[in-house]
Amino acid sequence: MPPLTIYYDGSCPLCRREIAFYKSNPDAAQLVWHDVSVNFQANDDASLGDGLNCQRAMAYFHVRDAAGQLFEGGAAFARLWLELRGWRLAGRVFSVRPLSWAINLGYKMFLPIRPTVQKYLIKWDARHS
């Protein structure tokens, strides 16, 4: 079983860029990368596993560890970073309180502006294609 499954929104240009960045890490090959936008289009909650459905997976970043524990938002980023070379220290730092609370707060503050950032990325991509 892989150490981690990463659930991301492949229909989001911002998410695709970020995931591509993480996938370029030498340790990323051992992880499972799951584009939940495919599940969302097919209305398939079942293959996401316990505690996760398409709507939730599209709204928040999630990872699931080998033991089946599901992490959401900032905690999911911290858990992912623990698996990636060059990011492990950040993963350790943001896995403990009060910094785990801080990263979750930062993530929740970013979510409302995410659609605006996505729009600008789509426009930028269209101009530079």
C-alpha cells in the first residue's frame, strides 16, 4: 500500500500547477495522485473511500495515509510534505500545534479567493498558449 493518496481537483488550473510541482519531487513517484474532478463528473463517491465524497474532495485538499486516516486542508498539506524530500521539515513544523492551527487558518482564508486566482490563471494560460 502506498504511504499516501493525494486527492486533488484536476479541473482547477491552480491545483494542477501545484500538483505538477509536487509530482516533480523525486519522492512523489511512491505516492498515489487521484484527480477527483473525474469522480465528480462521473458522480462516483465510492472510489474515494470512507469519509470522503466528491463534493468535499472538490472543495478541500485531502490526503489519506496508509492506515486510512484522512487529512483535510492545511493538515493535508503538512502530511504530504512529510513524504517529500526538501519539504519534510515544513511537514514536521506544521504538524504540531499551534502551527497546525495556523496552516489550517491560512488555508481557510485562501479558499474564498481561490476562484479569483483560478480565473486569472485561465486568462494567463490563454494568452501564453
